[in-house]
Amino acid sequence: MFVQTNSIQAVKAYFTERLKTRFSENEIKHFFYESVVERLALSKTALLLNEPQLVSESDLLFFRSIVKRLLQNEPFQHIIGSTYFYDLKLKTDKRALVPRPETEELVDWVVTDQKENQPSKIADICSGSGCIALALKSVMPATEITAIELSDAALALGNENAKNLGLNIHFVQKDVFDSFDEFTSDYAVWVTNPPYIPESDRAEMHENVLSFDPEMALFVPNEDPLLFYREIGKKALHHLKHQGVLYAEIHERFAAETRQLLKEIGFDSIEIKKDLQGKDRMIKAVKP
């Protein structure tokens, strides 16, 4: 047997020993706690109190499989099959980007601004797993939310998440660069997390992103890294109502350029916001 005993404590020691050269202590603790909670339906409190608990042979094989897959660079969220985003448990797999903490910060900015006077209509552009649309719907239930996404696979995942959560989102398959003439022009908010990573950044990225996240959701050409913001900005200016707001996640290196682009398109009151890591990660622009 790969552990000395079939106790939770032995499993924890196994996680630490096998993963310590690849992950931080906090990451390993997270993997262990989430794996045990998922498999055994134990509370984190019980684990933190080190209450004695024995596990079965099949449980041990499950935990060994998780460690093996982590060592093969598979994202933990894919291994477990879910992640929490804005207090929602979302299904996660290779069909869409794993929701990131900085995107939660973007959602929180929208909620902070808009929750008191809930807007009638919001559009989430390049919706992916639907995480932004679903998070907003969960705290603004009266708001009509449309999630626009090109990928068949991502749309299917978004619909599954909406069904699992019991949240009514209008999912639409649409290429950002196609005509939006069928959409009305009375949206209070557009929010987007489009592809924004230049191809030149590929060499610096972790294998667990390159091998498991869909490339179409990540990369843009080196020669035109703002092409999605240009197209989305133009369409947002047309489809937002007076004083409507565009929120977007952005690349930290292109914050000033994104601000200038939105200003040239015709937006006003443009604000850049840093994420918790101190990086320029979000932008907000108002239709005058």
C-alpha cells in the first residue's frame, strides 16, 4: 500500500510528500481538503480538528489518482470536476476556461455598482462557462441576462451550469465579429472577459493552462492584441442605453491602450481597477 495506514492523516502526509516539490504548502492543503470533502462529504472543520477517520481501499485509490493527475499538470478543478465561483459551485472541464479569482473581482465590481438599482438587462460577452452571467443572476435575480458565446462546447457547459443552479440565463451562440443587429439597444450593462493573451506570452504560461484550457478563449494575435475590445466596444456603444456601462477584464500590460481605445470609440468616465495582486486587471467605461 502506498500509505502506511488507511487514515485521513496518512492521506494528508501522502499529498504533502508527493506534491511538495511542485506546489506550495497552501496549494497542497487546498488540494487535500477539497479532495476529502468531495469524496467523503466531510466538513473542513472536522478535518482541521484532526478527527480520526478511516477510508476505504477505493477511497485511497481515488486520492492516489488525484495526486498522479496533479503531477501530470492537469488542473485541480478538472480533476474534481467543479470549482466555486462567487459562492456558486460550477462544473468545470476542458470545454471552457476554469473561472479565475480575478474574474470574481470583475463580477464584484459590477455587483457593487449595480445591485442596489438592479438593471433590467445585462449582456455577458464571450461567456465561456457562464460564470459571470450566472454569478450576476444569482445576486440580481430580476435582471434579464444574456450570455453570448461562440463555442458549442462552452455553451453546453454554460447551460449545464445554469440548469444545475436553477438560474435562468438566455444563452446565445454568436461570434463577436458578426452582426448584432438582432439585439436591442437598451442594455444597462455589458460585461466581458474576452481572449486577451498575445501569442508571444505562450512560452511563459503553465502547462496546466496550455494543455487543458481552450486556446480560442486565451490567445490573440501579437500584432492586434486589442481586437476583441475594439469590436466589443463598438457594439457595446450601440447596444447600451444612455449612461450604460461596459465592464471588462483586461491584460495588465495593455491597460493604457485599452483605455485610449475605448475613449476613441466614444466612451466616457473610463476607470481602470487593480486586482488583489496589484495588477491593472479591469476597466469600466460609460456610454455618454
